[in-house]
Amino acid sequence: MNYNKSTIVLFRNDDVNELTSELKAVTDVLYSRGIPLTHTVEPGNVTEETVSWLKELKRDNPSLIEIVQHGWQHAQHGSGEFGDERSYEEQFNDLSRGKKRLQELFGDDLFNMLTIPFGVFNSDTIKAAVALDFEVFCVHFNRKLSRRIFYTVGHILNRGDIFGKKVSNHLRNYPGTKMFEIDSAVSFIKKYYGHDTNDCLFREHDDIMEEFAEYRRMINVVVLLLHHRFHYKPEHIALIERVADSLKSDPTVEFSTYEGVYKRFKS
């Protein structure tokens, strides 16, 4: 299908901690093709080896590696690391020490953005993120018509959630804050089999590309979400290669980073 305008594509890889072969392999697929990749780093778990490796890649090619914060240490407190099971003080303290540690480790290589493990958060999480001056926050954009109607209602009401259901404010400020929201869209994983396993059900290349085509009809910035630890077989890496090559061969696709999108769309 031909498109008259370009679609901006971001690749994001979650749960960065130890320097594993999977992390290196997933990064190399995109890095070797000149496609930027955003790594969300767990402050409480990231190793010195991983930090040194990321900083070296960033130094060699600054435009291809982006480093942002992923919660604190990806621990589960009930349904997630943040949210209703935790007080404001607990959430603020975890996000604060996480931000401080990443600033100490990465300095200017760190982009001031927050992603939340498990996607579980509440109003106290938002308050803590605002108090800590995060510039970018991430939720999820669902392309289903019912969800898009729900989002429109949320925009009219200026709400980040309604009855506990999250409203996507993709490419808008999170309601009542100065945090700019850039939401994920397409996941490589169809089904997870649990937090403590690296097994999952991957989607097929054609399925991913079809969903991407659907998303780009609705939004002009589409985020593709990866979790490197699941890509431990050659065919899992090959899936990323095929998707990356399909997107790279499309002249109406433009690759960017969260910082690039923030600077471009933030009013």
C-alpha cells in the first residue's frame, strides 16, 4: 500500500539489566541497519558491564542508541511495580532513586523519560513522575474502535483514566501535567506465559506488518515494542530482521527516537 505522508517509527526494547547475548543480538539487528533503538533500563538491576556497553554504543553512534528509565527494579508488588498496592511515598522514592542512579551512571546520555514496568500505575505514580520533572511518559495506544472512542471521551474530559481504564493521550500532554505522552502500539509478542519465564507466543511477520499498516492509518508515530530476553532463538532474531527490513524498504517510513519525537511534536 502506498502512503502519501511518512510515518515515524520508534523501536523500544524493555527490561534492560544484565548484558546478555539476547540484548546484544537484538540491538545489533537495528544498530547494524542504522535504525535507532530505545533501551528502557532498570536502575536497580542494571550492571556496570551493561552501562559500559551502552555508553560505548552511544558514543560511537549517538543517534542510534537512546537510554531511558524503566521504573526501579521491575519488582512485582501485587499486579505491578507501581500502582494501587503502593503508597505515593513508596512510588516517589523508587522513581527518585532510580532517576538519580541513572543520571549518575549515564549523565547526558540519559533522556528524561519514564516507562512503567507491567504498564501498571495510578494517579500517585503520575504525581511522583511530575514531581520528579520527567518530560515524557508512556502508556499504550489500542487501535480498536471502542478504545479510540473511549480515548476521545477522555480527551474531552481531560482525563488520564476513566474508572481505572487508561486513556491514551498519544502525542499530547498527560492531562493536568507538562509531561508529554508517547505511547506504544505494536508488540512482537502475542501472548506472555508469565513474568518468571522467557517463553511467549510470538506474532508472525505478516501479522506485525498488517497491524502496523492499521496503526499508521490512525497515528503518524508508531512505536514497536521489543523485550530482548524472549528473543533467545535464531528464528526470534530473524523475526526482528524481517520486520526491520520491511520497514526500512518503505520510503514513507522515517525512524526516530523518543527525544526526536518529543522535540518535534511538543508544543
